[in-house]
Amino acid sequence: MIHENLLETLGATPVVRLRKLLPRPQDRIYVKLEGTNPSGSIKDRAALHMVEQAEHAGLLRPGATLVESTSGNLGKSLALIGAIKGYRVILVVDPKTPQSVLAYATSLGAELDTVNRPDGNGNYQTARIRRVRQLVQRIPGAYTLDQYNNPHNPQAHRLYTAQEIGKDFDRLSALVATVSTGGHLGGLSTALKEQFPALHVRAVDAVGSAAFGHPFEPYRMRGIGLSWRPGNLDSRPVDSLHRVTDTEALSVCRVLAAEEGLLLGESGGAAVFAALGYAAANPGEPVLAIAPDTGANYLYETYDDQWLLDHGTPLETLWRTPEELLRHARHPLHPPAAVAAGPGLTAESGRVTAGGRA
């Protein structure tokens, strides 16, 4: 198939069924591999849709400067879009951003603005947001997509990602999706519950994330969680929340690679861990976990023994065998909890005005 540019290859990501890492042989656990998108993550979908909607509204003009806070994947997406569409891209990052992500973005012409000092709680996200505000005010014609609060973020998944899933499944018992900006969790859960009314939506967050109102604490995982509640996080279609630890997610990443040949990012490991727990409690029911990115982003970190040791993760704390991992999945450190029905979550403290002054 011939395409006019790389962006046209976005979407139609594969779904793979786990064959070996299962609580029971009859269990049906599927993983949607969003790492096969052009820049390697699910962020390609939201980034392109947000950019196109801004273009259509006349908010993003040719040659404009895109400024965005990112922990990695959205930065890769915007670097690719900027290279193809001719935008200057400035990414506000921090020391936790994987080096492979930074190299990818700069290779495509993106500029990096690194925030080296966290806020008083030890997190970089709010510090990055403040820096975005400063740059948007300082640079003529600068524009920020504000992925945390931009409604076109979840809309991309309602319109496109959910349609792909709906074509792949005649029946689906559970959707397991991670929390970051709330984009794919909200968009997918809303759309898929229309097709599968009995669908159970399980949100997956990092232990230490404050997205669902828990106290913020620093954690190791990238691409999951926030230090505040993003505006795009709508709790209404969410049935349960599973808070996953670094040990649980990192262990899944390594065992999945060795047993299933699946190289996932840390948030994908967290999603699969939560899916294993759901399958253990619901034998034989079809459950779909969304793996937001590829483990290729973290080969020299998550999958590197020395890097883990150097960054405070003793190897003996990780589980190495399927049997050990499944035992912990049946009895996780933080069992899933019901999410009370109520209004969507908002996050005025983290808001940046898209296309204008912060």
C-alpha cells in the first residue's frame, strides 16, 4: 500500500491474544499494540487529531510554533507531525524522559526545553506546565495543544480507536486502560459502552499518581499517572480503578517479553497486570488491555539490569517467572476498587489555554 506521508499509516493497530501468561488456559486476554503507530505510541492518534482540529479552526497557522509538555510519547508524535507539516516544535521535558525519546524527537527537528527542578512535591509535571505557559507568552504565534484538557484528545479515540476495537470483537467483557491525560481511557470507555452495554471499564493508574484524588508520591513508571486531575479524565464511565506499583508493572514487562515476545512500555505492563487480575476473577471472559507504547522506548532503562540498579530498583524485587507473576496478579498489592458514579473530574490547576496565553 502506497501512502502520501507517514501520518497516513496511523491506526489499524493489531490486537494479540496472550497464549502463555494466563491465569487459566481458557482465559481470553487480548492486548492492543498501540506501539505500532508511526512514532511508536497511542499518542499519535490524539496528537494528529488535535492538530487537525486546530488547523480547521484557524488556531494553528502554517509555520507556527507548537509548545507542549510531555513525558515522552506525545513529544515523539509532535516531532513527527512538525517535520511533515512544517511546524516548529518545542517540547518541555524533564530528566525522567527516556533518552531514546529525546533522540527520536531531536532527530526530527524538535527542540527540547528541559525542566530540571521539580516542584515541592517532587514531581516535574506541574513545573513543565508552568514552563509551557512562559514559552507560549514569550514566543509570537506560539500554540499549545494542552493535551490534558483538550476535548479533541478523547474525541480521537471515540471516533477512531473505538471503531477499530468494535470491529475486532463480537463480545467484550472488560476494557483495561491506563490513566495519563485521560484521553484514551475516556474516549474508549464512552464509545465502547455504547456497543457493549455490559462492558466493565477498569482504569489503571500508578501508585503515587494523584489523577483519581490519591496523594501524590514519586514513582518510577513513565507514561502513566499525573500529579493532578486532568480535565480530560471523566470518571463516569469507569467502573473500577486498579492502582499498580512499579514492581508489578516492570515485572510484567520483562515476563511478557520473555514468554510472549511482546515488548511493551511500562504503562502497557501496568495495563496487562490489571487485565490478569480481572481475568483471574472472571474466568474465560474476553478482556482487552490497551498497551499505549512500545518497549523499544525503554530498552536501555526498563529492560536494562544495570539501569534499574542504578536507579534504585534491586533486581531481586522483580518477579521473573509466569507462576510468580500470576500469583501476585491474583492478589495485587492494591486490589481494584469501585469508582463511584459522579460528575467528571476537572483540573483547573493544570489547565493551559490552548492556542492562547496561559
